[in-house]
Amino acid sequence: MYPWTWSRSRLGVLTALAFATGLSPRPALAQAADAATAEALFEQGKQLLRAGNAAQACPKLAESQRIDPSTGTLLALAMCHEADGKLASAWAEFISVEARAHNEGRLDREQAANARARALKPRLSTLELRVPPGVAALPGLKILRDGAVQGSGAWNVVVPIDGGEHVVEVTAPGKVSWRAVASVKRESDAAVLVVPSLAAAPTAPVPVDAQRWGSLEWTGVGLASAGVVGLGVGGYFLGSALNKKSESNQDCVGNLCGPDGAEARRAAVAHGNRATVSALIGGVLVAGGATVFVIGRQRAGRAEAAGQAGARFGFSVGPGGFSAQCSTRF
């Protein structure tokens, strides 16, 4: 079917050249091993292609060409890709073989490659990545086809391509990425894929707790904290007043008291007054601090969060002593 008359074995030549030029044995052995591997892959690829199994033959020939490039292997790979229906790859490889064979003085290969390239050209399928000017002007725009970057020179240009499905990905800073699959027929197809305008990427809202507080917010927190301390002091004096009142009962009958009872009642009244004053001051500070905090939030442009903020304050006196409640939500 194909003229498998060329040979690519150069193992003996490489070994002889290594000794003749005085190269060290290690590089020579490495080159020889590479040439041997390439030769084995080349032979396996030829056998598979002769058996009509191009799908398995082409990867072996491609690896042989990668390890130890030669015009003969490239010609075999082009024929394999043509048999496997990858016409664009085969066409490009035939053109490369034609140029290399011309430089090597191999007229037979040059003519054969030229004839195959001319015969394939009208059968090629093409793909155009059409990028509108507005999209092309996006800073940092990147277009990938099957994982390979397509530079701006390849945009809006009809290029030969192998048939099959080709994945196109488009990205740009601050934009939502776009992905599409272009299905191209094996022969004589002219596919066009238009890149649309990219939508702006959504910005994640900054959590309210992560926003920085200004001077008013910190002032409000400081006032409220001082108020809580005042409430605590008031609770202490209230508890002391109740204890002194209890002590006076041991030396008093009604409003008649002995010296110790009278002193205890005077202390109870004094401590009760201090508790009242401390509680009032503390309550005012807590309420005022919450108000200042909310105003600060509003002035900082966080009206929505401030609108949900609030403060509650209350205190009571009972048999169990003094209690105060303060709750704030933002």
C-alpha cells in the first residue's frame, strides 16, 4: 500500500561516531539507546499501519519521531494520519517532508510528499475563531483551543484542522469564563465559532463583620463598655445595701434602732444611693454608646447594616438583688 523502502536505523553509525570523536561512553550509550527505542517504535508503527490499524500506529510513529527525528519517520507519520482521517495533520506533515527532502536531495520523497499535500488540500476541514473587536480589546484576553493558547494572530483566520470535537476556552480578568465545543467534520467542513461578549464576574460581598470600624464605632463601643462597668458597680453597691439592711434588722424593731442598727441602716441608704447613681450612669453610657455606634455605621455608608442594628437596655431590683440586661444586634 505504501512504499516502505526507506530505513532509519542509525545505531551503528552513532556508536562509531562516538568513538571516532572521542566522546565519553555514557552520552554515546544514551544516544544509542534513544535510537534503538525510536527504531523499535518505527517498526511497530509500520506493522500496525500495514495491518490497517492506524489508530494504534500513529502514536508509535509520533513518539519515534519525537525521540529521534528523521524525514522517513515523518513521512510515515503523515501517511498514518491520512489513513486515520486526521487530514490537517497529515497535510502539514507532508509539507514539512517536502521541504526536508528537498534539503536532503531526496527527490523521490519530495515529489511524493508534494503530490500527497496537493491532493489533501481541497479535502481539508477548517475552523475560524471569530472574535469581535469589543471582545478582542479586552485586557488580558486568553483563548485556548484544546488546551493550547491561540495568539491574536490566529483569531478571525480560517485555519485547517482535524475533524472531531475541539474545546475552546476564553478567559479575561474580571470576566466570566466562556467554554464551547466546536464540532468539525472530517472532510471539507468550514466551521465557525463566534466568541460572545464576556459577562462581568460577580464580586463577592464583604461580610459586615469584616468591614473596618471608624472612630465613631470605636467610640460607641468604648462608651457601652464603660456603661457595662458602671452597671456592675451599681450591682455591687446594691448588694452591699441589701446586706446592711439585713444586718440592721438584728438591732432594730420597726424604726427604733440601737447604735449598731442605726449605723447599718445609714450604710444601707448610702450604698443604695451609690447603686442608683451607678446604674443610671451605666444605663446612659450603654444606650449612648449603642447610638453612637449606629450613627457611625450610617456615616460609613453601611446604612443597611445599621438599619438592622439596635440596642436594648434594662435593669430591675428584686429580692434576689440587682439585675441589668443589655443586648445589641448588628
